[in-house]
Amino acid sequence: MTTPAVLPHIDAVTAALTGADLTVYFGGAPPGVAPTAAEPYAVLYPTPGRAVAASLADDLVDFIGEVQLTCVGLTAEQAASVSDRAMAALAARITVAGRVSWKPEFLDGQPVQRDDDVTPPNFYAVARYRLRSIPQ
């Protein structure tokens, strides 16, 4: 068995979100990208995750990690809508090649907030999810 990696799990989250017609970026929006009235977006910020043993005799084959999902829009309603659509998309198991995953587990979030440091001001909502998987 190989030690699990975080990137396939983030790819699976990205696939679930893009399947819900959301624009998704990893680690931040590209330079010059800002939400528009037609295209708010979500940004994924994962932890490195960790491999854990299934038992005292096992190799490190199980995976536990977290991903922060920052939903960005021009209005508070857009940020909340992206968050709602993301929550719906993550209500099912994600598909990670060679692994069996749990449904992403909502951990916590922050209220919709306004960012006045950009022009025009953006609104964002933050939610964190736990990701878990075991070998198939």
C-alpha cells in the first residue's frame, strides 16, 4: 500500500464543485481575477492532511485532512449562494482513485464578510470540511 496524498483528495473536491457549475481555484484566485455578477467563485485552501494507521499493525494508509472553502462574490448573496451550492455538492462521497472516501464533513464556518481591500469590494464566506478515506 502506498501512503495517501492530499492532492487526489483536493482534485476530487474540485471535481465535485465544478460538477455543480462552480468556478474553483486552488490556493487563491489567479492574479487579476475578480468575481463578476455572472461568475462568483470558490477557492480551496487544504491542509497537508495526514496518513494514519488503521490499526497498530498497519502501515499508514488511511487519510484525514481538511480543506477550507472560501466562497467569493460581488454581493453577500452571491457568496452565500456559492457556499450553499458547494455544501450541496459536498453532500455526497467524493471519488478518489483507489480509495473509499467518507462524505466531506462540515466542521465550521465564518459569517459572510465584506473585503474592502479590493476594488470593487468583494464578499466572502468561509467553510471548513474534513476529508477522510481508506484504501479500496
